[in-house]
Amino acid sequence: MRRLTGVAAAIALAGIAAPAAEAAPVPGLPPEALTVMNQPAYRHSQWNIAVRDAATGAPVISLNADVLAQPGSANDDVGKVAASIQGAY
């Protein structure tokens, strides 16, 4: 199992003014995560995900990783998301 670092700090959900396009598949991201991301409740949201391998620092999952965002209230669920992603490796 690969150890992942910075998951909790790297996943952010920020609201934006216009509806975002449906999230497309992201290499390494479980399809279940896309199911959540594409729910109608998140249609005005922007997802920023950056997961790096703890041993090498190499990117494992990257979606808008280079875009700064103000974290939203979804940070309460970051631990659950991080646990589900880590369980996939």
C-alpha cells in the first residue's frame, strides 16, 4: 500500500458563481468520488485535489492542483474522503 501525504490539506471544495461543468474522470481518482462530485448539490462547486506519494513526492492524483482556493465547509468531510482514497492504494 502506498502511503499518501497531505491529503487532508490538499482537498478543497470552493464555491464559484457559475455552474461548473461535470467533473470528468481523473487518473487515480476512484469513480465513487466522481459520483459525489457530480451530484446536483455541487453544481456550483470547484474541486481542487492534490495527492502525492509520501515516499517519492510524485503526484498520484491531480485535479486543479495548481489553482488556489478558499476551503469551504466540506472540510468536515475531508478525513472521510482521504480515508476512502487511501484505502484504494
